[in-house]
Amino acid sequence: MAGMSTSLSPIAVAFTGASGIQYGLRLVECLLAADRRVYLMVSQAAQVVVNMETDLSLPARPEEMQRYLVEHFGARQGQLQVFGRQQWMAPVASGSNPPEALVICPCTTGTLASVANGTCDDLIDRAADVAIKERRKLILVVRETPFSTIHLQNMLRLAQAGAVIMPANPGFYFGPRSVDDLVDFMVARVLDHLAVPHNLSARWGDAG
């Protein structure tokens, strides 16, 4: 698969401050393993959650975070790029150079609301706005429970605009044995919608 990523558009991933950062980290790991280029955006709240829910300690500066994650994931040089929250010259900020898709994983209900209302206060919001207006795939892995009427209205509004609303609701029919199995179930669903091949989980109806 060497060289595949050079002929394919990057996939953008955004981490926001919802619990469940393991979903986002595993998604990035799998995209890199599939030889895809990844644009990564990390909210300030997400950095706090990473420190709370994992053994990682992300540096605050985008350049340092990029070096840290490239080493952590074993990514190739140039395969993973990290952009700061106000880095308006990033490719994801313009419809003239949009990524193939954007996945916000995990997605807070605050980010959900910002995207649903076209608020572009930071690069994550702007990247989502670009994805919608350019008709690129936008996947929001919302992590909250229960959902209020406001949350549901925002999800409906985005679904009507073409976004894929994919709450972090893993299935149990495949007999998961660990938290990692549940994480992989959700990441597999995201990868399916991105048309990225994987072997993370068994498919419904497959023998064995």
C-alpha cells in the first residue's frame, strides 16, 4: 500500500471535549494504518480529556503535538498534520482545498450546536462549515446521554444538510470481550462510511 495516500485526498479528524477520546484516537490510528493522510484538529477541552482518559500527555502547541503523535502512531513523515484552533490558513478552512471527509470524533453537543448554526469561532467549526457547503462527507460521533430536545433538533438540522449523525452507541451482538472491542465496533462503522477498508469487527450475517 506504499504511496497510496499520495493519490487520495486527506481525511480530517477533529477531537472535541466529550468523553470517549478513545474513539478518535483509534480512528486516527486506523486511518494511518490504512495509509491515509490525516488532518487533525484538537480542541482545548479535548486535550484535557486526553489527559484524563488515556496515558497520553499531548503538548499544547500544534507543532509539538504533531511530532508527539507521529511518533506515537508510527506515522510516515507528512502523513499526519495537526492544525491549531485558530490556524485559518489550514487547508480545511477553505472550500478551494477541502479534505475528502471530516469526522468529529468524539463530538460534544456544544460543537454539534455550533456546526448546526453555522458558527465559525474556531477551525473545527469552520472545517465542518466547509464540508457542508462543499458537499463533502461530514460525520459527527456525538457522545452524550440523554439527548435533550435541543440536541435532537440540532442533529435533525445537520442530517437534513447531509451530515451523518453517528452517536457513539456500540452494539453487543458480536460478543465483545473488552472495551477495546466496543471502541473498534464504532470506529469500524466510521471507516465503513469513509470507504476505508478494515478488519476491526465481524459483519452482520457473516459466517464464523
